[in-house]
Amino acid sequence: MLIYDELTTAERVLWDAFPEGRWVDLRTGVAEEDDPAGGARWGAARTVRAEVVSALLLGGGDQQPGRVASLRLAGARITGPLDLSGAEISHIVWLKGCRLEHAVSLHSASTRTVRITRSRVPGVDARLARVGGHLDLTGTAVESGRLALINAEVAGELVLNGTRITTTGKWAVFAGGLVMGGGVFCRKGFTTRGGVRLSGAQLPGGLFMQGARLANPHGEALVADSATASVVNLSEGFRAVGTLRLRGARISDLLTLDGATLDGEGTALFGVGMEVGTFDFGLAATPSGAVDLQGARVTALHDRERSWPDEVRLDGLVYGSLRSGGTPRRGDVARRLAWLRRNPGYAPQPYEQLAASYRQAGHDDDARRVLLAKQRHRRTTLNLPGRVWGRLLDTAVGYGYRPWLAALWMGALCLLGSLVFRTRTPVQTKDGEGAPFNAFVYTLDLLFPVGDFGQRGAWHWTGATQWLAYLLVAVGWVLTTTVVAGVSRTLTRN
């Protein structure tokens, strides 16, 4: 039990100020002397024991009627472990420019607003904590430890602007299952050496990491699997050294990486199954690893050409609209097809999705070019007979997506047949019956399987010319069927 007469001068000042919520400022006003990095040299005049802080927060100080008690301490060296595990704290805590020798434990505690700003602390354990206000670590250096917020609830904002976290383990911020009432702000110089884990976190106020630097070179820099958020802002110089993992995340409004840099090994962005409103993927440079968006659903995808690496896994990606550089572009099919070819192997869905996007925008010609490219890519996966037949269909009618080629072939074959049949004399099927022979009409009768001009049944050939007639009949069936299929496809989509 603490005895007031045994407190140091600094501790007595803090004890007396607590009931009135007054600041106790032990700083000298000289920046070099007040830097918490050198706080180990601060003497007794600037030293407060952690047990004194705990005693005040747990009801040890006298209450003043008409005043709101709170602990506000600046420029102090706090010795001993500040262990408030399981405590119910009804006072605001604000430590500014302090050096804490041991990690702070708020495990399973219930508190009001807690601010540890521009300080130095080995770690903060707030697992299962219930913070009824803000949790603010602005400008604080968390060294050799981590910020643990597993299954914690914060009614206000989590403020980590300018916070620097260096851990000896894998995770600098371990906040799986975190439930926020306000936003999470990690801007203005927020850096970590170790990953940030937000799996299953509920972030209705959004996650804002503009300009943040996350470094976990051989693992994940940011993990937000199955997290829900209104906005995730990773822009304005954001850099992740390690994988950015958003598997199954639900981001209702905006996910932006405008001006960001991704330096993950193997996979730079893992967004399998995520659902996003607007996805702004305008990176500052090409990512060093692959981008995996398999099964993702995006209402609007905005990108830049340099945002895509050599390997992009797109099978199952669904998007409503597709824009480059923030504005719609027509006629950029070649670039988009090159984008699809970065998907490993052959998958039909990315082609169908891109074609659907063009059709939705009213660019039917571009959609047909995409579907033709799909058939050509598919042909590379077939056996030799399939490739030969595919090449024939492509040359003849562009797999039905270029039916006008059939008209060219029909015209060329009509000319060939007319010239050949004109130089020879056919055999009349029944003497004295049928119209006089006409080479051009006879050729048309062979090429068009539908209808009868009265020439095909009235005249026939023998020898080599007979085989030409058979060939024209076969080619006519193929060309006519393909044209009908192409026209039907166009009418159905329109």
C-alpha cells in the first residue's frame, strides 16, 4: 500500500493534480533533454513509479466535487510494469513525451480514453480491452514489442499517426477481431518493422494509412482477411514490403492504392474473394510480385497500366465497370488483352468478363475482339486436330465473330466455281427437264444449302469437277452455319 509521505516530489505533484485533472509537466523545454529516447538518464525529479499511476487510476486519489479526475503526465520516466489487466478505469489517461520502462498491459481492462503520445514504450497489450473513448498513440515509439488489440473494442478512434513500431516477432500490430466504432488512422509517418494483422476486424469508420510504411519482407505486411470496412485508404506514398493480404475482405465504399508501392515477395497483393465498391489500383510503380484477384468482386475498377506485374491471376474476377487513368477508354482492346494474357494458363472467365464490360459500355466491336482472342487462346490448349480445325475456323470466319469473312469467301468461291464450270459441259440429270445450265447460278446453288435455284438437281458432273462440286457443298454448309450462328449471337446480345 502506498503512503503519501513516502512518495517522491514528482509523485506527490501528480497525486495532488489527479483529482482536478491538471497537467503535470516535468519537461525542461529543451528538445534534446526531453526526448524520450534518452529518458533512461532522467533523474528522480522526473521519475514516477508505475504503481503510483496504477493506484491513482484504480481509485487511490481523493475526488474533488465539481472536478473530473484524470491522469495527465508529461515528460516523466515511468519505472516498473504498468499492469492494469482486468481493471475498470473510469478516468482519462494521457501520457505525453514519457518514457515507460516496461510494456503497458490493458488486457481485458475497461477504460475511457487512453493517450500515450510522443512517448517511448516497449509494448502495449490491450487484448480483450474495452475502450470507451479513443486509443491514441500518436508519435509514440513502440520498441521491441508490439501493439496487441486482439478482440478489443474501441468506441472512438484508434490513432497511430506517426507511430513507429519495431518488433522482434512477426507482428507489429496484432489486432485480429478488433471492433471499432470510429476510424483507424495510421498516417503521417506511421511505420512498422513487422506486419499489421487485422483479420476479421470490423472497421466501419475506415482504415486510413496514407504514406504509411510497413516492412515484413519475408511475410505479410498487412493482413485484413475477412475484415469489413467502409474505406481502406493505402495511398499517397503507402509502401508495403511484404504481401498485402485482403482475402475475403468486404470494403463497401473505396479501396485505394493510388500512388502506393507494393514490394511483396512472390505475391504482392492477395485479394482472393474480396468484395469492393470502387477499387482504385493506380500504383506508383509495377509491383515486385504477382497480383491475385481470383474470385474478387468489384463494382468499379480503376487502374493504370504500370499497376499490373507480369503475373496477374484474374480467374473469377467480376467487375461492373473498367477504367484506365480515371477515364473510360475506347479502342484499348490490345492493352486489355495483354492484361488478360498475364493470367497463368487459359481461363475463359476473364475474357467473358472483359467482353461483358465492353458490351455494357456499348462497345460491341471491342467485345467481339475479346471473344475472338478467347477462342485463339483456347486453341493453344487443344490437341493437333483441334488446333488445325480451330485455325481453319479462324481463317474462314473468325470463329463466327467476323461473319463478313464468310461473304468474302463466298464471293471468291462463286468466282472460282463460275470459271471452272463454265469451261466444261455438265451431264443433265433427266433429258429435256430443268432450266438451261448457268455456271454462276449452279455455283450459288451448291454453296447455299438453304433454297433451290433449280440447277443443282438438274445437272451433275463426273471426274475431278465432281469433287469440286462436293467441296463447294461442304464449304457452303460450314460458312452458312457460322454466319447464322454469328448473326444469332449478335441479335441475342442486342
